[in-house]
Amino acid sequence: MKTPALFRTPQRLSLTWRVIALSSLLLLALVSLFTWLGHENLTRQFQESRSQHHERQQREIHLALTRSSENLRQLAGLTAASASLGPPLQAGNTIDVEQALDSQWPALQLEAGIDEILIINTRGQVLGTWGSGNSEAQLPILSWVQRVMNTERPLTTLRCAASCQQFAAVPVLVDGESVGMVVLSRSLADVTRQAKEVSGSEIALLVTGAAEDSNVTAPRQLKAWNGYLLALTSEESLAPLQRAAEAATVDRLIEAPLRLEHTGRYLELSAVRMEESSEYSNSGYFLLISDITEQINAIHNDTRILLFVGVLGWIAAELLLLVILLGPMARLRRVAGLLPILASGQFSDIRSALPNHRHRIADEIDILEVTTLELSHQLERLESEVQERGSQLAERIDELAQERDFVNSLLDTAQVFIVAQDSTGRISLVNEYTQLMLGIKEASLLGRNFVDVFETGVFTTANAIALPQQEEKTLRTPDHHLHTIAWYHAPLHTGNEEPVSHISVGLDITERKAAEARLTWLAERDPLTELYNRRYFQHALQIAIERSATAKGAVLLLDLDQFKEVNELSGHHVGDKLLREVADTLFHKLGRRGVIARLGGDEFSLLLEDTNADQAVTVAQYIVQLLDGIGFVVGERRHRVTASIGIALFPTHGNTPADLMASADVAMYKAKESGLQHWHLLSKAENAKDELQDRVYWVERIRSALEEDSFELMVQPIIRLEDQDIKHYEVLLRMRNADGSLVSPAHFIPIAEQSGQIVLIDRWVVRHSLKALSQLQDRGITFAINLSGQSLHDEGLKQYLAEEITASGADPHHLILEVTETAAVTDFSAARGVLQAVRSLGCRTALDDFGVGFSSFHYLGQLPVDYIKIDGSFIRSLLISPDSRVIVRAIADIAKGFGKQTIAEFVDQEALLPILKGYGITYGQGYHLGKPTKITEEFFGISYL
């Protein structure tokens, strides 16, 4: 089908000819490469064969010289063995010596080619000579005589002067003694003839050194080699030898042949050195001139044949490629001419220009034509879809405008500061709440620096913030009130390379800060009496003990007598009133003397620093008088207020808060028992004896329990309040007596903490709990384990925990490790490090006894914990104490804000459950929900020992 003129494109070099041109270049390059490789291969093979031929020539010539020398020595030996030669030579008779060899000389001259015979006596005198050759003066006769006479062995040598002669000297023996020697000489004519026959080359004899023969013609003198030619088998070889002398040294010809082109012929010259006498300065060489024209021409002919065959192959391949490409490329040009028309939307013209019939075996061009037709259909459909989408886009733009208006309305409605800044930190957007709080209109705020307006932030451009940041700053509003604002700064990425802007959102947390301050006060105080609580008192006592090495003081522990009767007779509200009355009296009379605290129930304590025993007793007596002076009347009933006071001195009765409180407690009970006075000062001997006995006994019990696995694991359920589901259990510890009864941890845990054994107990509980957990984790069971404060300083805890998890096969996600709030806050850095290490292993964490010992909710946000366990003292008084309800609700709200789940401890009655659910507390734990039981009884069939 002919393509319409509409679709024709300007003529240019078509793809067909481009392919032909490129393939031609490639094939020509390959032909050239293969021709060059063939030529190089033939040349290399020829050079290798010539090198082998050169080595073979050298061996043959040296062998011929050796054979000729050996033959000459044998002839000399036969001559010296003549019976008629020895006696005349010994007698020095010249005539008889000459007559002795006259008969042998013709045969030696004609048949053996001997040039000269010399008969020499032991004194070096020539007594007989036959033939003509070297002058006797030119020969080192005396040297030869000495060598032959001394060694009594034949001598062979080669000398080159006017000619190259081989010499053989053999001693003449008479009765076993040398009386002289016979010297035979012979030219190298026979050796030269053999060398020419063996090598098939022209031979020349070269002698280097001063020419002794003045008849040597100038053409045969080779000055470059400092020598001259003695013999030459062909005069035509003289000119190439002269060129070779100029081109290379003789030693170079010995190592490798030299190739020359002479009169249209290719010649190869090589040299073989003749072994000569070291007593002679001249050196002789065989020069071999080989005609290698036929071999070189054969290589050239083979190379031309390779090139000719390659060119023929190139022409045939190009013709075949042209035949193959003409048809398909014509179809391809037709499709190429149609494709640009797609942009004009003339889809029907394109479909009419392409053939409808298809080949049986489709090729790539068939696929291209089909694809072009399909593309025209798709583009036609796409064009209609674009028009439809255009209308939809217009509708979407209207919707986005409505959404923009909604977002602007939302920004203005939100009761938070919302400020957008450009890349330079200048304000580009503010909401109405911000304008209202600042009392400044939007026009006055736009373009101002954010830091100047809000006095916050340390960056000058938005690029200074790569990640979201938070900070708290104080803002003074036009009404002169100070507001605490929690700012959240985050970058706004636009998706391009433009400078990054960011948005700042500020939340007014002034009221929350006030509530937090109130909670902090409540955390250190007893809600009923407003005195300090137990935790604060112990902390103050610890500081007093550690103040200096010579610190001393006293702890007074006060317990009201018959306080239970007041509650029973007049009610708990009267008991609370009495407690407040006692607290007010103690605070007003003794508040300046030391720290006064209510430890719980009807127990109070007083810390006196820099106080001795007498002063402490005086204060105790004063307290007795104060309490006795309280006239507490309820209705018609009068209650007499008395108390038992225990006195412990530090460092006399202990160096730790636990020891001092224990000593004061013992003293207080002794005061109750005495009945004579209301106070008791524990003596030093009395305290030391009790402490030593108790400590030694429990330290040994703990050691035995660790070695013999005499501990018992108990579990208490932690119930999800929403659906009463039980998946969590807190692991508790008891010690087994010999009779199988269990010992409460209150008896041995304090001793373990004092002796340092608590870390080993923690590890024992972790190891055996993980073993039990590995058998229960498939049921979804999770165990919570308490860690002591000392374990927070155990540097090997993480490694030990990782090894035990691996050894037991337990899933760490089913393990929760708890630390008390007091321990965490006491050493915040260590606690955070341990909790982070534990979480990195996959375990979860919990903060136990929360709400009593903390000094700020700031710690809660920085400690990596998953659960918050609210202290049971607040839960138990939840029904009767408004302050407890405020604290529990605040803890639940703040924990939820930090993304942490809460657990209420000491849930001992049903009435607490609705309140806890209402506060959003997730879990509950206590005797009402489930009492501690042995782990083997709770989960039948497991073993952990």
C-alpha cells in the first residue's frame, strides 16, 4: 500500500544505509584485523623456523670443526708413532728425520689435505719440515713444546691470519720419554665445503684484527667489523656483507640472523664463531648468507589471499544484508512516517494507511504496526477521557476551594496558637486565636520575625529545623498575665527544592502546669495532715546521713495509743480530725526543729539533725507533754491523746534509712511494752545484737535458698477492667520453709537489699520466670517481674537477660520488667539506661508504686516505660479521699497523654471498679480481683525448677 503524500517526510540518509555503512566499517575492520593476524602468525612461524635453522647451523659447523680437529690429531699421532722418526729426533739428526717422513708426506698431502708438517725437538728447534704454510716465527713453537712436553698430551688449536689453519701437536715418545713433537696443519677448506653443503648457504670466512696478509683487497676489508674476508664462496655475497657490517656487529649476527633486502632479493646473514687459541689476538668467524626470498614471497602471497578472501566475504555479507533489510526497512519507514501524525489527532488517516492483512509469522515490524494501530485507538480514547477529566478537574478545583475555606475556618476556630513561617523565620500566617491572645491584628503580625513576637525559638530560617521540635516558653499577654505555652515546631515540606518553611503550634498549658505543681506538692505530702509523707521523710533522712562523715542526729517514731478505739467509738472522720490535730500541734511546736512526717495510719516521725541522745530524749518528753495537753472532745466523749515514741540515733543505730527506721520501730514497741514511760531510746548493744542475729540468719537463709532453689514463684492476675480478661500476671516471690510453708518477702527482702543479695534474687526470679513463660507464651500469657533498685546498677543485667531469653526460648514481648518510681527517680540516668536496654531486647517496662515518690511529672515523659502502676495507697482511699481521686484521675490522664497504659494496685472491693473504669484506667490488680497463688497451681503441668 502506498503511503499518502501527506505522511511523507523529507528525504535523508535512511536507517538501511546507516546499517550498511556501520556494518561495512565493522566488517572491514574485522577483515583487516584477521589479515593482519594471519600475516603476523605466518611471520612469527617463519622467524621461529629460521631461529631453529640458525641454531642448527651453528651446531653443525661446530661439529664439523671438532671432527676436523680430532681427525688432524689422529693423523699427527700416527705420524709421531713412526718407528724411523724417534731415534733420529732424539739424536738431533736432521737428515735422518727428513728421510723418516719422506715416504708418508705425499699421502698425507693428497689424501688428508695436510698443508705442512713440522718436526720439533724438546728445545723448540725445527729439525724437519714438509710443505709450505705459516712462517716458523709466526707460530708459538716454544709455548707448544712446553705444553706438550709437560702434559705429554696432544695439542689442537686454530689460528687465523693470512688463512685459517688447524694445528695438531703430538709428542714423539722413545722408550716412554718425549724426545720432541710432530706438528700438522690443515686449512678449513673441507670444513667450509661441508658447512655450505649442510646449510645450503653461501659461506665466507671472516678474520677480525690486523691483516697479516698485505694482499687482501680493499673490498674484502670490512672496517666496521675491524676484519677482512679470507674466503668467499660467491663474490655476489660481498655487497650484502658490506651492508651487514654497517648495520650490525658480528656478535649481533651470532645471537640472531640479520635480514637484508638486496637487489630485489631477501637475504639472511648469520655468524658462527670459531674456537681459536687464546694466544692469538685475531678471531675467525663463519659468515652464512641465506637467500629467503621464496619464503618471504610465500608469506606475502598468503597474506594477499587472506585479504582477498576477506574482502569477498565482506562484499557478500553486505549484499546479503542489503537484500534482507530492503523490504522490512521500507515498511519501517512507512510506520515512522505515520507516528508523528498521532499528535495531530488524525487517527482515522493513520488506520487507513496501515495494511489490515498480517503475515503468518509475525515479526517485529508486524508488532510495531499492530501497536501503532492500537496506540491510535488508545490515544483517541485518551483524548476523550482528557476532555472528561478536564471537566472533573474543574469540579475538583471548586471542591478544593471549599476545603480551603473549611481549613481556614478550622484554623480560626482552634483554641491554640497556629503560626506559619517562611524560610527566613518570618510569620506568613496566623489564626484568629493567636491574634486574640496577642491583641494584635494579622496585618501587624505578617512579616515579623517569629522569635521577636513570641520570644521563643533559636533558629533564623526554617532550614535550621530538620526534625520536629518541642519546647515550653512563657508568654506575657496584653492583660499582663503570664501563660505557659507548649510549642511544637515542625518543617513543612513542599516536595521541591525550594527552602523549607515550617509551622509552629502552641498550646496554653498554664492550668495544667498549676495542676502539676499541686500534684507535686501532694506527692511529697500526706493528703490528710499536709505533713510530709513516708517517701519524703526517708529521702530527707538519706540526705541527712550522707551530709558528712561526722553527721549525727536522731529519728523519733511516734505511734498514737488506742487510736483504733477512737475510730471504732467515734468514727473514722473523728479519727481523721484527731490526726490533723496532732499534726498541727507537732508542726507548730516542732516544725523548726526538724522534718515532721506522717508515715501512715497513726504513725508520725521526726528527724532531728545535729542532736545527741539527751536532746532527743528531751524532745520526746516534750512531745508527750504536748499530746497530753490536747483536749480532744467529741460530743460528750473526751479522748486522751497519748503516744509511744521510739528513739534511734545515727550513726549509732544505723547508717541507712532502713536500719534507722527499723531501730526506731523496735524502740517504739519497747516503749509500748514498758508502760512506765511513753518513750524508749534503743541502746547500742541492744540494737547491734538484734541486727546481727537477724542479718546473719536471713543472709544464710537467702544463700541456701539461691543454691537449693528453695524459693517459690507466685503469680497474681492483672485483669483488664473492660472485659475482665486475664493475660497478665505479676510474679511474686516467697521462700519455702523445711515443712513446706511459705515465708513472706517482708522478712528477707530488706536483708537482701542490705547485704547485696537482692541482685542474685532478681536474676533467680528472671531465669525461672522465663523458663515458665516459654511454656505459657503460646496462650498469650505475659509475666511482670519486679526489679530492685540495686539491679538498676547491675552492669551485666542486659547481657544476662539476653542470654536467658535465648536459652529459655521465651518471647521477650511477653515479659514486663517493673521498677519502682522511687528507685527510678533516685537515679534517673541509670534507670532510663536500664529501661532502654531492656526495651531494646524486645521486653516491655512498667513504673511501679507511681504517685508517692515522684517530684515532677516531667520524669514520666522521659522514662521509657509502657505501663504505669498507680500506688495502692491512693486506690484504697479512693472512695473516701477527694485528694486521692484528684491524684488518680490526673495520673491516668497524663499517662494516657504520654501513650502509656495504667494499672491500679490494691483493688480490694467491687465499688472501686466503676470509678477506675471511668478514669480510663486499663488494668486492675488486688485481692478482690485475684489473690497470689503458686505458679504451678495456677498453670497446671508447667515446671520452672
